[in-house]
Amino acid sequence: MVRLMGRSGERSPRRPSGSLARVRREADRSRRGAGAGRRGRAAALRSALSGRSVAAQVFALNVFIVLLLVVAAAVALVLQVRHDSEVEARNRSVAVASTFANSPGIREALRSPDPTAVLQPRAEATRRATGVDFVVVMNTDGIRYTHPKPDRIGKEFVGDIAPALAGETVTEEIEGTIGPLVQAVVPVETPDGEVVGLVSAGITTENVGGAADRQLPLVLIVAGVGLVLATAGTALVSRRLLRQTHGLGPHEMTRMYEHHDAVLHSVREGVLIVGPEGRLLLANDEAQRLLDLPEDAEGRQVRDLRLPEDTAELLSSGRVATDEVHLVKDRLLAVNQRPTDVRGGPAGSVATLRDSTELRALSGRAESARERLDILYAAGVGIGTSLDVTRTAEELAELAVPRFADFVSVDLFDAVLAGGQPGSATPLSRVALSGVSEEAPLYPVGRQLRFVASSPQGRSLNTGRPVLEPRLGDAPGWRAQDLERSAQVLEYGVHSLITVPLRAGTLVLGVVSFWRSVKPEPFDEDELALAEELVARAAVSIDNARRYTREHSMAVTLQRSLLPRRMPEQNALDIAYRYLPAQAGVGGDWFDVLPLSGARVALVVGDVVGHGLHAAATMGRLRTAVLNFTSLDLPPDELLGLLDELVGRIDQDETADDSAPVTGATCLYAIYDPVSGVCVLARAGHPPPALIRPDGTVEFPEVPAGPPLGLGGLPFETTELRLTEGSRLVLYTDGLVETREHDIDVGLEHLRQALETAGDSPEETCRAALDARLPDRPGDDIALLVARTRTLGPDRVAEWQVPNDPAAVGEIRSEVTRRLADWGLDELAFTTELILSELVTNAIRYGGETVQVRVVRDRSLICEVFDSSSTSPHLRYAAMTDEGGRGLFLVAQLAERWGTRYTPAGKVIWAEQPIP
């Protein structure tokens, strides 16, 4: 618009000019009205005052907005002041009442024979000092002892005192004896919490609103001054706008702008306005495109714009021209030119341009372009719907037949199918083949290929560029791939070929071949470009699938390497287990069976929420941590506490490295003792275990859930279960009982029904649980561990109480020797005597009054010494001059393993010897 109205530095503004006479007439009338002298200015002023001009309407709108803002600000300020005054009244009333209620001597005054005599002077003094309207003291029945008006003393208090009698503070607005007021009621309490009286302080509404009323005149004055200043500024702006619009009304201005846009932007013609000196004043978008004008063309001489000589001469001359045809580069332009100075307009000329060449070319290419767009749109929607390399290749082949080619084959390097990096030395495999017929003599799917360098496919793979063979029979080197099959392909009718390499960045994943047999036209360069774009879109999806396959394979390999490969040898439990990964990705579920001292066995099942490498790696870290923590022989609750701290530290480290934190890790840890038949369990946010009694009944023991690992702050609790021999303990992860279709309660009930019908062996139990619960496509990993209990009877366990006397050591050695003879283990008698002598002697000397010896015959011979001390012995090297300190060293040399575990009553020092 600025260019049409005039350029800076000229005496009079220029009006828009064009081929439309209506625009010119309106511009002429506006110009004559602006230059008609005093009478014209008076008419413009009357138009502005009448409200029909844009300036008048802008002035009225601005004044209205300013007035509205001033009034709103004044009202908001008054309301805010009053609200603040009321809040201040409530706070002051509560403060005065609370201070008076807790002042010294108030409770004694309430119990005095005449409370009014004591409290009335104090209340009035407080009222005058604090500025409140009254301070009233009353008994628990609401009878006043004090009041600013003495005649109100002894009468019932006006207000709600029930909450104050309950020990609460009450604030309210009521109609009191001295008018509308804001009051607070505070209880007077004895040290033991008994309410013996009430104190109320308040301010009348008249005093509350006084501050707002005093500030109102100042607010109104400021608002009036602001309104006057804003109105004056708006008037100046409106006057300037009136002068620039020449008094035109909004309807005339809108119509003028509509014509301007229609001429310069809506029509598919180029429009040029040239000044009298041959300087280009205006060029619309179409003119810039047709003439290929530079961005700074406006304001420059037409002859400096590198236009053809005849075209530049016509535009700079300003002569009249009608449909003159000019060749500008590769375009044929029809030029029409007219002067703009007719009927008082500015000097210059306006020219319009039409491109007839492009219209003819566009009409010929419209259909082919539409078909290409359809194919590309279908490719964007239909290729890459899954993260499977083979399926993505099949989608590409199916999409291009028959709309683009009659046959399409996709050949990929074998390494790509496995998720690896392709190599030039590795063979290719045909993974997809689609066509209008199944009888074509092309290589079938699954065939391994090695393309010779002279074939179109070989050239595409070597150069990374597409190859077009419009006439396949004349292609050099193509027959060298397979003379017999090449002849069969040509005989079948295949006559044209496009090969495009599947490229993902710098990697060449394979090659795609487009064959044409039914359509007689050979492939051309435009179709080659379309084939490149199709393959480029498919290459992105295939590379994504390849990367996913690689990551999935790595995660599966990592997961399998971190899970237990075989169960340890032990006699306490019969074990069966299953581990089923999710359909998509790998998760963080794990399980373990860990032998402990004293023939005990630890069972653990855990779950790290999420899938992928991070979940599998985190699972490995947690499983390793559990394995290390079990070497300390900790109870389940303490082990989960250490695991919880570890997960918290992992979260902190990975959060600092912008890695994904471990969220939602759960664990269930159980220790079974075959000697006592007791199983101690604790869980951290994990599903409860299932217990199958020997009679076949199934129950879910109540084990305190505990928070998931990593939250911290809460201890874990344990539960003891006494299991008879033949009981089966079922541990699992939530993938077995929880799916998207139903919650965990329904899954637990289904699991109960499956376990009730399961066989007696752990293997049959695993099979029944999975057959009843396993979905077709599991969305989460499933870890299942079934343990059937065994017990060590009295014939395999021997226990003795040892008196607190060193002489009892010899008797214990004799008892142990006899028991070893009964077990047929005479070969271990000597070493066992030495081990027990040292352990029992240390227990009597350092371990307290209670000492007990237990010998267990399991897969190894286990000697255990119980004492009431919590001090653990440690192995050291004794000096040559030391009289002692060699006992534990001797035990460590004779025993296969030894260690210490703590109990609630003390500790146990144990040693294991292999049974020959």
C-alpha cells in the first residue's frame, strides 16, 4: 500500500493505479477532496466529526477503551482497598482477642467473685490502645463480663461461640449491638486444655470501610487526569490518521484495499508499475516470478534488471502495447501496457504479463503429477508400518505394483536382515518380490545373489546411484549375470528396468529393481526420479527396522547373558523355572536361586519396568547386587533395604548424566531353611507369592508389599511361613497376572484356578500356569519360579547345648565323633574335631553364656556354632611371638567354606567340608 500511496520525498501522495476504472475514480475523488483548500478541509473535518471516517471511529474506540480501563482500574482499586481493610480487620480482631485471652491473670480474673470489676478496665484500656471497637470477655455460656457500653454487661453475646468452646478461633461478620461489625472469638484455656472463658474483639463495618472512602477522591482525581491525557493523545493520533486517509470512510478504505489485493495478488497475471523516469515502482509476486527479478528490483531502472532488450525498451518507454509477445528466457509472455496519468493520475505506466507457455505445459503434465503425488502419498502411509526389515521391503514392492512397475524386487545384504552393517563382500538375499503375475522368471524370494559389476544392480551397488535401462535388451553387461535366466526374462516380455540403491546416509543396504513388461512405454527420466523418491522413503524405514533389529538382538543377548544359565546344586528345594521375553523388545525381569549357609536357599524374583537395553542392563546390575548381598547372609528385609539404597544411587548417577532413571523396580526375596521348614519373605512392590499346600489348596500369603525399590524412606517387613514338606512356592512377575485387558486381581484369580489343577511336580506347575495365562503376544516379560520344599529330618541334623565351661569342649568332640561314625563319615572326624574345638572355644571365651553346636549332613558336612555375641571374628596372621590367633586360620585351611551370619539372638559361625 505504501508504494501505491506514494514514495517518501515526493510532494504529493500517489494513488493506486491499475486497469480498473473504479479504483481510479475513487482515488481521483480522494485526491481532489484532499486538495480543495479550506472548504475541502472543513468537509473532511465534518466527515470526521460525523463518525463516518476511519479517524473518527478510531478516536471513539480509543476513548471508549481508555475510559473503560480507567473505570475498571478505579473500581478494582476501591474493591481491593476494601478487601484489604476487611482482611486487616479480621487479623487485628484475632490478634487483639488472642493477646487478651492469653494475658497474665485472665484465668484468675474469670474465677474471681466479680470478674467485671477486674476485667472491664483492662478491656477498655486494650480497646483504646489497639483501635478496635470493643473487647468483650464472657463466660462459657456467652454472658458478657465486659463491654464498651456498660448496659450490655451481663447480657448474652451476639455471635457463634460453639467453635470457640471447642478450642477453635472464630471470625465472622454479624449485626451486633453496636452495628454491623467484624469480630473474632478466642477461647481462654487452662494449661490442660479446658475452656474457662471467651474473649471477643471486633471492629465495626463503618470503621473498616473508612480507609477506602478516604482514598476514593484521590483515585477519582487520578483517573480523571489519566482520562484527559489519554483522550488528548488519542485526538492527536486521530488527527494524523484523518490527514493521511483524507477523510475516507471505512467502507471506501476497505473497498480500495480489496481492489488493491485483487489486482496485485489474486489474479494470475504479472503487474508492473513503472515511473516516468523508467524506474520500477512496483512488481507483484507473479511478475517477479515470470521475469525472474532480483529481490531489490523495486526502485531500480528497468534497463538494469537484465531483461531482454525489447522487453526492457517497452517497459521503460511507457508506450501503449496490447498483447505483445516477448520471449523472456524460456517463457512466452503476452504484455499489455497503459499510461497511468489519464484523469489526473500520477505519471508513469502499468503493464500486465501473461505466461501462455507455462499454461500449456502445465495442462500436459497435470495428470502425471497427480499420479506421482498419489503414489508418494501412499508410500508415506503404507511403507514402514512395522519395525520388521522383511515386511517393510514387501510393503515397498506391493505399493509399486501395478501403478508404477509390473514387477518389483528388493534385494538386501544378509547383514541388514540381522541388524548389522552391510558389507560389499557379503551376499544379498531377495527378501521381496511382487508382480502382476507369478510366472515371471525372476529370482524367487530367499535366493542368495551376487551381482556382477556389469549388471545394472551391480553398478547401482558400486556407485550408489540409480541406473535407468529403458531398453533392457540393449543393456551392456546385463546378460553376464545369468545368460539363461536373462534370456528367459527378455522372452517373457520384460523390456525396461530401473535399479535404485537402498541408501541410508552413507550405507547401501541393498538394491530395488523396477521391471516393466505389460506397459509398452519404457521408463523415462521422470519415472527414474519417482523411483528414487520411493526408494528413499523406504530406505529410511528399512534402516529404522535394521537398527531396531540390531538393538533388539543386542538386548536379547545381554539379557540372556545376565540371567542364570543353570540352577545351583542344593537339596532344600526342587526347582523349575520359565522365562518368556515380551513379543516386542526385552524387559528387566529376573530370577535367581542362591544357596546360603546352613543348607538354606534364597529365592529372588525381580522386575525393572521398561524394555530395551537400559532395562536389561539395569536388571543385570540389580541381579549382581543381590548375588553380592547374599554373601553377607542378611535377612530379607535388610537385603531389600540395601538394594533400595543402591537403586537410589543409580537413579542419582543416571539423572546427572541425563540418562533414564530406574523407575518401578520391584523385588521379592525369600529364604527357606530345610532344617526348620520356615520360609522368611519380604517384597518391595512385587506381586505376592502363591503357595500350594501338599493337599492341593492354593493361597496367596499376606506379605507386606513395601514400596518399590529406589523410593527410600520406608522400612521393609518380613513374613514367616512354616512350610510342610512337599509344599510348592510360586514366585512370578506381573507379566503373568496383569495385562491390558484386566487388572491384577482378575489375573491372580485366574492363576489360582490354574494352580489348583496343576500336577505335583514343579515342571507340571510351571506348564499349567503358563498354559492358562500366557497370551498369544505377551506385552511384558514373564519370569516364573516354582520351588517344592524338602526337609532335613532329625537323622541328618545333630544339636548340642554347650555349658559355659572350657572342659565341655572335649565332650562335644566325642559326641560329634560318634555321630560322624553313625553317618559313615569317619574320614572327617579329625578335621571336624579341630574345627569345632576352635569355634566352640572362641564362643565360650568371647561369645557369651549361651553356646549351641549343630552339625548338618547335606551335600556337605556343615558345622555351626551359635552364641549370643554380635562380635564377628576375623582372620589374621599371627606373629611368631603371639600365643593365639591361629585358630581361624586353621579353620579356613581345613574347611571348604566358612563364615558368619547374624541372628536376632546373636551370631552363627559356620564351616563346610566336602563329603567324600
